[in-house]
Amino acid sequence: EVLERVGIGGMATVFKARRKDDQRFVALKIPQDKFVADARFVRRFHREAEVLMRLNHPNIVKVFEHSNEGTTHFISMELIEGEALENLIETRRVSLEQSVQVMVHTADALRYIHKQGIIHRDIKPGNIMVLRNALRADNPAGIEVGSVKLMDFGIAAGKVLTRLTMTGARVGTPVYMSPEQARGNKIDHRTDIYSLGLVF
């Protein structure tokens, strides 16, 4: 049961929904109509879900299922009640202690995916979610485990994934890319570490 739209990105829209079998609230990620005719995009969309369903880490958004109803493709995932780090740093002051905590949790998520042979390739403040009330003024240094979530594995690559981008094609967000990624050269996990440094 789709309840409301909670976000819209360049390629997909996210809705808040409720599962009828257990009444759990979830986030439904649905590609925009203009991309559904592109078979490569649809494969990549479902591949992202396959990757995330295998991951189990408190700082990575959990995916429950993915499928399609006719031409409507969807990913059902954990509903994050919070804000992207991008919005937080634009609208409020984040203390040094809190900044360090957010980076520690994000770095731990990266350590985990890198051990699985996955490179995220799009580490940026817009892909790091912080749960509502996680950054409290009365507790500047403490952020609970699971309060920071790494999201959007749509362009992730690695040994466990089939590369859907053409050799030499550049994907990612230019301002946060490592030089080798921006040049379209061969990359490894260090490109994510470089991007994390820019976020910090």
C-alpha cells in the first residue's frame, strides 16, 4: 500500500509504503518511467537490489525484496526516517565530534563492502543518511550504531557484480571522484576512500 512520496532523484522516486502481510513500513524505490524502456537500466536497478540483499551491516540500508508488477519495477527496502548528510551540513552546524562519528560509521560500512569485493563508486553526502535525532546537541560525541546509513549502490562495481558500464565510461559524481575514476581508468577500493576524504 503506497502512502506518500518521500523523495525523488535523477533516476528513481521513493515512496513510503506499508506491507500488507506484516504492516511494516518500507521505502519503495521505483524507476522513473523514462528509464524503464532501457533494458540496461532495468538490469542495473535489479542488480543493485541483489547486491544489497546479500549485505548485512548496521550502516548499510537493508533491502527486503525486488520485483516488478507489469512495467512497474520496484525495490522494497528499509525506511530511513532521517536526512541526507548533504541537507544536514547545509541547514545546521554539525560539531567536529559528530562529523567524526558520521565518518567512522560510513568508513565501517565501506570496510565491510570492500571485504565483499564491492566498490561503491558514488560516495557523497547525498548518499549518506543520518537518522532523525541522531545528532543531538546534548550528546555531541555519541551516535548510536545504525544511525548512519550508506545508500544508493546503483553504480557499484566489483568482482561479485557484472559491469554494466562500458569500459572507460565515467560514472559517479564528478566533484567527489578520485582522479583515476574521473579519467575512466581502472579503479579499486581506494577510489571510495578518496571520496570519503572529500566528504569529511
